[in-house]
Amino acid sequence: MDRIFRKMGNKQEVELESYVKSVLEQNPGVKIYVGSDSQNYATKTLYATTVVFRFKKNGAHVIYHREATPLVTDMWSRLWGELQRSIDVAGYLKFECDVAIEQIDLDLNSDPSFPSNKVFQAAVGYAQSMGYKAKTKPDLLMATWAANVLVN
């Protein structure tokens, strides 16, 4: 995968496959969560995709990739862009690196009163059809929380 990932905190670059495998080797039982978030700015949309290492006892460690695209004003397209980025990273880890993915966190709300609900069923169905457990709001979503911090 040609995306540049960095450690959250010190921004040190890491190579995704070797870094993930190293963390897993040093920490048996760690679980991998993947998620994305985006934020629109005046002329661009900023996306962040995170890989969260959830340690067995407690604590987590995050690596991320950020990218700016031309402004995506359509909410459906922007939220689908988040989903696709998460699926791409999870798929790379699962199929190319043989790494188990615990879940994909989706920054979508199951409550119909929220705008992101318009994408909810399609996005959850897509993630599940790819073999992933998908979690959404109002559940605790570590990977999308971290991605939200990175785009704001």
C-alpha cells in the first residue's frame, strides 16, 4: 500500500505492513480497528484513516494516513469516501498482510434523525458483505474518534 502512515502523537512515518506485524508480534492479543473521518474546509476535504491497536489489558495506539482532496460537497459522497478508505486499508491488512481485523468503525448514526443515517444501511451492509464487523454511533468508536481528532 503506497499510503504514508504516521504514529499519532509524534507523526513518525511507518511502513504499514511491517509496523502492524511488529506491533502484533510484540503484543499478542492486540485487536485491530480501522476507521475514517473527514472534514470539509473552504477549498478541500480532509480525510483521515486510522488503524487502532487495542491492547488486551487497556490502552490503545494509533497510526494514521491523512489526505486532502478537492472539496466534496455532497454528504453521501464524502461519507462513502470515508467508508471506502476504511475498507481499502482493512482489505490490505486482511488479504495482503494476513492480519485479522476486529472491526471497522463507521462515523454514521443508526438514529434516523441524524443526516449520516441516509448512508447507514448501505455502508453497514457493504462492510459486512466484505466480511467485517461494522460498528456505528452511538457505540464507542475508537478508530473514528481518532480520525476525527486528526481532521479537526
